[in-house]
Amino acid sequence: MFQIEEELKKLPAKPGVYIMHDEKDEIIYVGKAVSLKNRVRQYFQSSRNKGAKIEQMVTHISRFEYIITDSELEALVLESNLIKEHRPKYNTMLKDDKSYPFIKVTVQEEFPRVLFSRRMKKDKNRYFGPYTSAGAVKDVIELVRKLYQVRSCSRVLPRDCGKERPCLYYHLKQCTAPCQGRVSSEEYKENIKKVLRFLNGDFQDTIEELTEKMQAASDALRFEDAKEYRDLIESIRMIGERQKITSHSGEDRDIIAAAMDESLDLREQDAVVQVFFIREGKMIGRDHFYLRVARGDTKEQVLSSFVKQFYAGTPFIPGEIMLQKEIEDAQVIEEWLSSRRGQKVHIRVPKKGTKEKLVELARENATMVLNKDRERIKREEGRTVGAVKEVEQWLGLSDIVRMEAFDISNISGFESVGSMVVYERGRPKRSDYRKFKIKWVQGPNDYASMEEVLTRRFTHEAKGEFDSFAKMPDLLLMDGGRGQVNIALKVLGELGLSIPVCGMVKDDHHRTRGLYYNNLEIPIDTSSEGFRLITRIQDEAHRFAIEYHRSLRSKEQVHSLLDDIPGVGETRRKALLRRFKSLENIRDASLEELRETESMDRKSAEQVYTFFHRDDIIRTEENEKEKDK
């Protein structure tokens, strides 16, 4: 038995990370401390003003654990990693998991390429970005290839030179075909130098060169060529126009500000953080991020959590980060970011001038996004947490977080499969979905198949705490009424598990009309959010099972059934599929049609026909015998 008072006495006065668990042993909060002894004890001191969020969290703490580190910096990194892995309930959490694209120039190659990249690696290549729009990156790459005719293929040059014909881009005049030796390495690299200047924002030389070519083409009455040069010039100017805000310092910096919605009477509230990305003095884009914030959190806390989570996941860290408010641990966060970047990173809160105006502009944008989405936030809350509350009221339960739903899919017993879908706090958790291929049951027996699926789910040995089988559900939802519920209760009883089981009762049109729970059918309001949530879960379990079954049919049916027919090898199987396209068409084909198929002889055609019509043939033979009698 964990005795909190006794364990508090054992806390060391060293830096580290502390982890709070609730009565279900789920991690609900992760924090760091310069002194674990002082920090953790503060949570349990009644005299301290802890704030509404901490007060509520403390009532749910069943036990805590801690990890000692050598420094506060190590504690910061470990805290960030643990929050990302466990997503604790009372930590401020980023809802978005975005990655930003880069333009990569493979300058270490003999004939470099210009590529789209989602990651910036520590290699010898040149990276430009990150950009906020993948579409914009692709537009720039396409334009660069048109302007400078650099290759896009993956051939290893000069090793593969002359091995294959030049690709379509050569004929479109978008590649100089170094793969054919039609351009020297020195000449090609001159074009790459122009590419690098262009990506650095130096467009003027290129515009002047294209303007001269356009004029020359026009004078020679080559109007199509002149129009192409004109379009290229317009494309370059459009890219330049995207970079509206400039700074004479030419530095890389991110401008960050937050807005919080304090009008909703909810346990959790929403916040929006707006980020302006400035690279080499030019604003290349902006983006906003939603955060789940516990009521009572301050903007300083929100900004601190955002900075740690955002820069733990992004490959590019600017030299300066400007915030609207001072944050706790700014110095240690600077040290952490500097070590990641390999150069000094400064966190600043501007008080006046252009920089302060930029931060204010970011705050106004965050407020605008939040106001625009206020109705969406309310609707989302109703569709998820509010809907779960309604289900709790119908069933007389409380604290439902995780719901698991199961379904079986087969066609006449062929390739029976089971599906498990997971919803947490009213939202699908697709990373925890699981598929089951029925192994123990032969033929179309949905009850036995469901018993197998549930038994395997609850006896499966989890391969770690992040395995979806490691967590137990607060409610089981069965895609059926009394029969399916009784199967689930039987499995849970045999395994000694106590989990509420609820059936989704359907009408004659396969639509949910009520819930079956504790031997009673509970009618539900079909216009309520709870009903819509139950329907979504049911449809999702059904969809996931059918999708898996369809994938197995497409992979296995054709191969396994046709390969089981004597005399049908790979050549004849391919010939049958080329002509008839599907198993159904092969099954419905006449004996004469099968004989006419390429590679098929009389005997093999008869074997295929007999395989698919065995029951009909047996039935006919039995009828003939009856007549003879």
C-alpha cells in the first residue's frame, strides 16, 4: 500500500522528474523540479495556494514516482519526452502534431537535386525552410526545375550515366540530361549555384535574365517561348510577394503569442498559439496551434508548455524566439534549445518598437482564430465529452474515459475477422485499433468468433505500457444485443475481469435504437449527442472490420482459392484473372467460357468448373439417384 506521507519523507533534494498516478494507475501529471523534495511536497501542503487545477489534480493522486537526473536541463528534456509519450490529463497539451516541409539541395552529389523533405538531417546537404505550406514548397521546386533544368531522378550519377534513356523532363526542357552526359559537372553546378541564390531570396538576376530571353523571343516572333518566359517571371514575383514582412537584421526568429478562451464553463478550456516564422529577415509563413488547457492555467504556463513541446518536435530551431510574456525556466529552456541547435538561442519578450508590434500582431491573430472557432469548440465539446456524459447517465456509470467496441465480419464463414476500435473521451484513438483474423472457429459462427476475439484481447500479453492492450476499457460496447453481451460477460467472468458491457441494439434497418445493459433494453434519445456518439462507434467498428475483411479477400481469395484447384498454376491463374477480372466472374463462367480462356485445356477447365460448382454437381447426382430408385 502506497503511503503518500511516508513516501514524501523519502524524496531526495536533487533535480529530477516526478510522475503522478491516479487510482487506475494512469499517469495524470508529469513535472520537473530543481529539488524533488521541495517541489513534490508543495502539492500536499494545505496551506499553499495551489490554484484550481492543482487542487483538483491532488484529489486524484493515488501514488507518485520520480526519476533523478544530474541537472535541471536533463530533467527538462526527460519531462518533455514523458509528456509527449503519456499525454497526461493535467498537463497542457498540444492538440496539433504538425511537421513542416523543407527544400533540400543535395550539394554533396556530383549532380545535385532539389527535393521535398519532411526532415532536416545533420548531413552535408543544404536545407531551406521550414515552410508552412507543402503546396508552396512543391510550387517552388517545380519552378526551380523549370528555371535551371536540374534533375529530379534518383539515378546515381555518374555511375549510371548512359544506362537508360533520358526521362520525360528532358524532352520538356526541364532537365539537361546529365544521365546521358549531355552536360558537364562544372556547367551543371553553375546552375545549382543559381538555385541556391534563388532559394536564398535573390530573384533579381534571374528576373533580368528571363526578361532578356522573353524580349529576344518576342523580337524573333517566337511568341509561345516569350509567353513561357513571361509566366516564369510572374511565378517568381508571386513567390517574392509571399514574403511580406521583412527585417533589416536578416535573422531567423519565431514570434509566438497565445489567446485563451475563458468564457466556457468547462473543466478544460481551449487556447490558441499563433507563430510567425521569420527566416533571414523575411516572414515565410505563419501557423496556429490548439492546446488543451486546464482551467486556471495562465498564459505564461501555456507559452512555457508550448515552447517545450513544439521545439521538441520540430527539426529547425531559430536563433531568437520572441514571446508575449516572460516564462518560467526561460534560462534552462534557452540552454536546452541552444544545445539542440548547436548555436546560442535567445528567448526574449520585446517591450517596444517593431518587435513588440509583431508580438501584438501574433496575439491578435490568435484571438481572431479563437473567436472564429468558439462555436466549433462548443460543438466539439458536446460531440465528445458531453456525449460521453450522456452515456454515463443512461447506464448509471461515471468516469468513462476509454470505450472499446468489437465487431465480426465474414462472408459465409470465409476469412472471418474481428475488429476492435477504441474511443477515449469521445474521440477515436486510431493508434489503438486492432484487427483479429479468426483462428479457432470454422465457418460462420459470429458468437464463437466474438468469444475468440475477446479472449485473445484480454489474455494478450502487452508488449509494453504503450501497447493498446495494456489499458483496460471503462466500457465494452458490443455490436449486438443480449447474445453478444452474454458472450462478453462469459469471457470476462472466466478471466476474473469486472468491466461494464453494453450492447448496441439495432432495429430492422440495422440502426441503433437502444442500449442493452444489465438485462434491460434502455431507450435512448435519437436526437442526442450520446446517440450520435454510439452510432459513430458502431459504424466505425463495422467499417474497420469490413475494411480488413475486404483487404484479406483481395489478397487471399484469388491466390488461395485458385491455387487450391488441381492443374491451375500461376500462368493459368493469371490468364483467368485477365479474362474474368474477379473470382465471382470465374465462378459464374460456363464450362465453355473457361475452355476458351488462354492457357486452359479441357481438363483444367473442368477442374475449375467442378471446384466452384461442387455442391450443385453433388446435388444433381443425388437427385438422379433418387429418380433411379
